[in-house]
Amino acid sequence: MNASKPVSGLRQRALTAIILAPAGIAAILLLPTAAFAVMMGALFCIGLWEWARLAGCSTAPMRVGFAALGIALMLLLWWRGVQLLEQVAVVGVIFWAIAPLWLRFFEFASTPNQRSIAFKLAAGLCAIVPAWAAGTHLHGNTAQGAAWVLFVFVLIWCADVFAYFSGRFIGGRKLSPRISPGKTWAGVYGGFVGAALYALICGLAIGIRGQSLLVLVVLSAITVSMSVVGDLLESLLKRHAGEKDSGQLFPGHGGVLDRFDSLFAALPVFTIGKIMWDL
């Protein structure tokens, strides 16, 4: 009985991924940027709801209000246009650059009081809204934007798959046992290998060579390293809240935060890196 549960869970995760992946790819590549921004905004709004619950907002009106605030910010960013989208994406990069301090001193903001809740809600806005801004900007305001958005999504999926199997079969030293006991350094290294191979293959396939190819591989590695921070931060929120999953929207995958936590960090980092290095 016990041995069959992990297999059953893996099958459920695989089935959900098989159903969702083609829909996600089609949405990224075929939808105009406005429709893509709406779709991504709707998903991230659910993520804001889940974040508010994990942060300690115990009533539905509080969670609705927090999600509505996020929607209002997204609408404002869309109305103000390209420059503000890029600036808010930079805010996301700064947030994820300092987020390891929270992970290092993780007892900070662990007590469920008004100050802790306010801090976590502010962190939620800094994590999720800039990710939406970065994804929207990358999709609509850069050359081959939709393809680059898909590149980031698949980059994180590849890193996750390599991390899962290398962590499962190699094991070894835990990455952060007090925050996420299941994660190992072998998984992190496996994720880097998967991301580097993916970036190298994609770069060669689309004709990127020389220094630009090296930049793409390095930027992909940096992006994946920040995605690990995103994953750990969501694990920390769940640990503080005493929850296993952020929600039940995706069978076998949990909620929006469980599925997109890595991408919240990856999208701003990759978008700003691409702009800076002119890829």
C-alpha cells in the first residue's frame, strides 16, 4: 500500500502535466499579448488568494481584497505601458535578490500576528505582480517575445524534472532541511545541468553562437538559481502556515503557488537579464 502511493502520485502529476502543458504552450504562442496578460493575471490572482491564506488572512473578504489589490496594480501597469512594466520587473529582481535573507533568518515573521501578516502580504505583491509585469513585457515588447516566454517556462520545467530525478536517485545532503526537507543539493545541481543543456540546445537550434550563447547559458543558470529561491520561499510560507499545498487547483500539483512559485522568480530575472544583455 505505502509503496504504491508515490507511484500513484507520480502518475497523477504526469497526467495533469500532459493535459495542461499543450494548453499552456498554445496560450503562450497563439494568444495576443493582451489575452495572454489576462490569462496569466487570472492565474496569478488565484496565487494572490492562496498567498493571503498562507500569510494568515483567515477570512474570505481579506483574501478577496488582497487579490483585488493585485488586479488593480496589474491594470494600472497595463494602462501605464511598457516603461513601467520594465521598472516593476526590476523591483521583482531586487526582491528575489534579497529574499535569501528571509530564508536565512526564517524565524522572522513566523509568528502569526498583524505585523507578520502585513510583511508577508507585502512580500506576496513583490513576488507575484512583478512576475506578471515581466511575463507581459517579455511576451509583447521584445523580439520573438512569445517564444522567449515559452523558453522560460520550459527552462524551469526542465530544471524541475532534472532536479526531481537527480534528487530522488542520488539523494545526499539536504538543501534546507528546516524549510523543505525533501530538497537536496543533488537536486539543485541536477537542475542546473538540465537548464544548461536545454539553454545550449535551444541556443544552437535558433542560431545563437559565441559570446551570446554563453550569455544565454549563464543567464539561464542565474534564472534557475533564483527559481530555487522562489520554491523555497513558498515552502517557507507553507511551513509557517502548517500546510502541505497552497491549494488544490491542479490535481497532483497542488495550487497555483505550488506550480508557479519558481516562475515568479524566474520571469523577472530572465526578462531583465535578456534586456541588459540584448539577447
